Amino acid sequence: MNKHDVKIERDLINEQQPKTGYDHDDPSLIAGPGGLTVWDLKQMAQEKRFSELDNLFDNGLTMNALPVGLAAGTPFPLFAGDNKLFAEWLDWYTEKNWRGKVYFSSANKRLSQGRNRVRKSLLLNSPFVPMFKFTTMLLDSHPLAPGAKSNLVILNYADPLTKPYMQEFLGVKLHVYDVMVAVRGKYGPIFVGKTWLGKYDKNGEFIASDPDKLFARYFLDFNEGALKEQREHHWDGSDEELLDPIPHIDN
């Protein structure tokens, strides 16, 4: 565990104990046919229905543990400004090169690590590999999300390098921070995420450049039904290098 993780774990121990919440496998959280998927949420973002997405984010489910395993994901970048053609290209590019995340299992249900499912190189036929390391925590609240009524999950990218891959060096220069909340979805809980741009200090603490301005939105689903739908309807035939077994963190 590096110095950033040590500080994060110490801060976590000092956090208020979590409120009783839902288990990810609770059958009552499965909305079934007609329920939301991450692709529905992506469409809402493309239609600029941001107030609806913010309402979902602010009225999420309080979970009793971090998610674990592979997650199907869809991104929606926001930093293209008013340039419509660039925004459309950037949306296409991120969709082609990011497939979601993988969360490691952990002895501490509120603290773990994970990786992003990212294309290995800029060539569109290259495989997806786990990269862009992050430390993740389940917190009762966070100053970047003052309106959230549920607990939430944060992702800290203070130390993103793994191999490292060329794309990961962008994470060293372009500092981002994620916050996401769970909502009820078609296959079970899905996560509505927000990303901020800012700066990590020497202790791994993140300071947002503008707390009121998002860098991106993203959506994750750890349920097998979503992974099956991704493989069958939202894939391009690329190979993927999976972590098998998924690592376990002894915090």
C-alpha cells in the first residue's frame, strides 16, 4: 500500500460509520424490463437531460459495501465546449476506447482498488486491458456532491500508473476525480458517475479546479445481465485481457 493509500485508509477509519444500506444483490433493486441501463443513461446525457441525471445522482441508494468485480460502462465527456463536431468525435472516441471498470475484492468493504477497462493502444483493433489504477472508498458524504442524499463512492487517481501504458501518462498530467452513486436499474444497482478536473497534492488529496463544472459523466453496471448485454450488443469484436482471478486487497 503506497503513501496515498495509507493516508486514505487513515482518513476512512476516522469517517463516521456507514448507515445501514442495501446489499448489491438485494433482489428488490432489480427493476426488470423497462428499468434503466447504463446505455439509457448515456442516451439521456447525449440528449442533454442533465437535470434528470442530477436528480438521480442526488437521490441514490445507500449501499452497505463497495461493488466488486467487472463493470460494464459508458462514458460521456463534457470538455468539448460548444464545438458540436468535436464533441461528437470525442464521444465516439471515448466510447470506442473505454468499456468500464473492475473493482477488486477487499477485506474492508469500504476501501479497495480497481482498474479501468481501456484499449491497450490507440489502434482500434487492440485489446482492452486493465489500466489507470485508482483507490476507491464508500463514504457517507463528500463536498463535491453536497446534494447527494445517499452515501457515495469516490475514485482517487493520485497514483494511476500500472505497466505503465502510454495512455496512463495522460492521467499523471491530467488529474481527475470521480464520485458516483447507486440507483435502481434493470439488472440491479447501477452507478451514476461524475468526474472533476483538478490537481492532486503531494499527499494524494484532490482539489477541483471548479467544483461547479464537470469534466465528464459516466455510468457503470456490475451486474451480469449488463455485462452480457455489453458483450452481445455494445462490442466491436476486440479482445480483452481480464484479471482472473480478480485481486483481493487485505486492508
